[in-house]
Amino acid sequence: MDGQNPPAAQETLATTAEQLYVKGYAEGYAKGYAEGLTETQASLLTYMLAGEFGALDNNTRRRVAHATREQIWLWASKLAQGAKTLDDILAS
């Protein structure tokens, strides 16, 4: 006993701290996983666009790298549906 809190209170504090730690860990893991997935999708889209249209300029690479997951899905869908130009794909 630490002299300030009875054992039951110490146990409650420890349990609360553990719960907060687990919650924070889970939230951090989920956020990191989602960010990693988006980065991977952006990298794949960049590769596919370069394969279809040739070397991409830095602005296009940066735009794809900083795109949301929704933008990446939209652009990948346009590419898969046969968009003829890079401007057709990125015009959203």
C-alpha cells in the first residue's frame, strides 16, 4: 500500500490505466494500419499509372501520395475502366 490509497482504489486505478493503455494502443494500431494501407494503395496506383502513361512528374506523384483512400479508389477505378489520359483519371 502506498499510504495514500487503499488497495481497492489502487486496483481500480491500475485497471483504469490498463484500459486506457489498451484503448490507446488499439486506436494507434488501427490508425497506423489504415495509413499504411493507404500508402500501399497509393504506391500501387503510382506504379500502375506510370505503366500506363509513362514516367509521372513530381506533382502527380505527390498528388497520388497525399490522396485519400477514397480518391485512390476513384482514380484506380477510372484507370481500370479504360480512361485514356492521366487528366481524365485525376480530374476529380
